[in-house]
Amino acid sequence: MNATISKLDEVKTGNWSGGTSPFKIEYGKIMMWLFLLSDAFTFTAFLVAYGAQRMFIQDTWPNPDHVFQSIPFITDTGAPLVYVGIMTFILIMSSVTMVLAVEAGHRNSKKEVVTWMILTILGGMTFLGCQALEWSHLSHEGFWFGAIPDSYLGAQQMGATQFSSYFFAITGFHGFHVTVGITVNIIILLMTLSNVFERRGTYLMIEKVGLYWHFVDLVWVFVFTFFYLV
């Protein structure tokens, strides 16, 4: 009987007592990893479906160099992948500033955290603005959830229809994630300015939010590859 009680006490105070054991990871951080894993499955399903459709009707699929050759307010043709390259660079740089914000948080440097978080938020907003301009251009060209530009009528109609539907759905879903990330980053910034983390004695929350932001950036690399490069 005493041995049984001893075992129960060990369970309550040992690896399963709600601390960082058994993986030596804080509870909120491991929950964020589990959420990101489930979200990765969702994006994977979308991209696999897109790839299957493209393989099935690849002969009539639009050429990315043809579709993405404009730079808003500068040129409508002759610059394939330049604009999306700029978008990608902006998003990657926002991931760099997030890394710097997390590093500053580890040093409890409030001023630096605020600076890097502001730059991260601005980077995300700039990316969304660029995406909105791209969507506007493609809509003007006739690509809008199944609408077909004149240049893709006839034999290429099926490929153009599938392409436009998947493009707006998947990039829109990613854009939604960026919007959520920006919103959360703004909340974290306000909490930093209000000295919430200084009173807690830790900036660990910024690291958790940083995991989400890096995930959003990583997903974009795959979206970029599937739609713009392949």
C-alpha cells in the first residue's frame, strides 16, 4: 500500500506534473508546435491537390512566366517573377527581424524588442499590400476564381480555370495566416509597451509567436515554388 502511494506521489511531482517534462519544453511552446504541425497538414493537402491537378492537365496549364510578368505601376509585361521575388524578399526579411526580436527578448531588452517587432509588423503589412496589388492585376487580366483571360480560351481553358481557382484559394489562405500573424504581433507589441513581459520576468511569448511567423514564411516558400517557379 505504501509503495502504491509512493508511486502516485512520484507521478504527481515528476514528469507529468504539468512542468516542462518529459521533453524539457514549456507547455505553450509544445502546443504551438502541435498547432503548426496540424496546419502544415492542411497546406500540404492543398498543395498536393494543386500538384495533382496540374499533372493531370499539364498540357493546358498556364505558363507562370506568362502570368506573373508584371510589376504594378511600372510594367505589365516583360518582368517575369520580379514582383513576387520582391514580395518574397520582404517576407523573409520580416522573419529575420522576428529572430532579432526573440533574441532581444532573451536579453530582456525591451527597447530592441519593440523596434524589431515594429519592423516585423511593417514587413507583414507590406507583403499583404503587395499581394493585394498582385490580386488586383490578375483580376484585371481576367484570372479570378475560374474566370478565363482571352489569351487562355480554347484548348487551355481547363488549365487556366483550375490554376486561377487554386491560386486565389491557396494564396488567400496563406494571406489569412499572415493577417492573423500581424494581428498577434501587434498584440504582443502592445503587451511589450505595457511592460507585461517585464513584470513576468520573461519574453517567452515572443518566441512562441515567432514560431508561428517563421512557419508562415516557410509555407510561402512552398507556395512560391509551386505556383511561380514550377
